[in-house]
Amino acid sequence: MAATNATQTEGNYGNKGFTFTVTRTGDTTSTSNASWAVAGSGTNPADVNDFSSTSGTVNFLAGQTSQTVTVNVKGDAIAELDESFTVSLSGATGTTVIGAATAIGKIGNDDLIVGTAANDTLLGMSGNDTISGLAGLDALSGLVGNDSIDGGLGDDILTGGTGNDTLIGNTGNDTLIGGDPTTGGVGEIDRLTGSTGNDRFVLGDATKTYYLGNGMSDYALITDFGVGDAIQKSALDNLTIGGALPTGISYGSAIYRGTDLIAVVQGSAPTLAAFVSV
């Protein structure tokens, strides 16, 4: 058995078919069948409520050497961790020999994580999350994956985490941290939009400069820098304004640390006075 189309998002309603190919050898001149069953597996195992059915039979006609098993996964609107499951074969009839008897499927979360009018702390899952703080003074973090985070109303702190993230502060004086503070945004290209208010765009902290070490391959794209906004940098490093832009970016002011691109700033051109060292 081999996974054919068995790593997908679950959807928000109905069923989605996760498919596996079963191959038989030996005597294929007659009909035969085998039973299949689904069980949760891995760090975050799926459970029976994730499936419309957890068992069935795969049937071969005379001369057929392969068949498809379809496991129907139920869609929902619940934000949850990505989950895994194993499909196992048993009880092949006749002289048929079934190949690999197990295969793995992975269900990706694709649901919106939404806050309230109060002060929320919202964390993403292991996939690509969409997070909205709505209102209040929120702390929103995408953790891993390519996440989209919207602060909504209020003065919010948005942290993209690892992956290529899109952060929108929206209304209020927001702090936007595209890169994962632990890894410093290495290997990431994050898009930061403050919207209204006096926003802070974080390119470093007291221990390091973010987006450092990969030349022009990782950086923050600040899309709407304006009056009242600030760019946070590490006091350990000097940043310079000006220089080549990366491929695909046609305008903006580049910010470098030596020969390493750290950010591209669009909107109002930044000056050294806009930098805040920590």
C-alpha cells in the first residue's frame, strides 16, 4: 500500500477523500479482496470522529493488480493540530500477496483562529494558520508554518514565528515581529503591514539582528512605513539604508547589515532617526 493523495487539509464541511493505492502480486487471475482499517498514529493522532468510516474492503477483479482505497475525512471548523493516521491491510483472500500492508495519511488544519473583544493570546498550529485578534490588546503568534495574522482593533503584538508570514497590525499601535525570535528569521521572507497607528517593526533584539546570514535570500518586507512608525534593531549591529533590492521587489529602501539584506521598507523612506536600538 502506498499513499497517493493522503496529505491534505481537511476542509470545513463534508468529506474529503484521502487515497491510497493497494498493489497485489501472486495469482492475479481470479478475484480477491482484503480488509482495511484506519487508526490514529503519530504525535497527534486522528480519532474516529475525524472519519466518516474507519474500515472497509478493497476488491480486485480478475486480472487487476492495483486498486484504490479512499478514506473519507470529515471537514470541520475547529482549529486543531495537524493529525496523522495509519491505514492497515489484513485478511487477503486466495493466493494473492499484498505489498506493503500499511501507509500513513496526514490531515492538515485549515481553520481560522479568532479572538474576542477581550485581550487574547492566540497561538497557531503546526500548519499554515489564519489568525485574527478582532479587538482588545492581543498577543498573536503563528508559531510554525506560513501564517497570516491580523491584529484587528487595539494595540497588539504579532509574531510570525518560523515560515514566510504575513502580518497586518490593523488599527492601533502594534508591534510586528515577522521572524521567529529564537532563530532570528533565518531563511524567512516575511511581509509586515502596520496599517494605522504608530507601529514598531522588529528587525532585531538585544541578542541578535534578524534575517542575518543568507544574503538577499531572507528579509522583512515592510509595506507601509509612515510617520510615527519605528524600526527596532539590535544595539549590537549597525544597519545602513540603501543598496540593491532583491529579485521581485521593484521599489523601496533596502536596509543592510554589511552585505546582508535585513529588510525592504516601502511607504515613507526611513531615516536613521526611525531606528530604535535595544
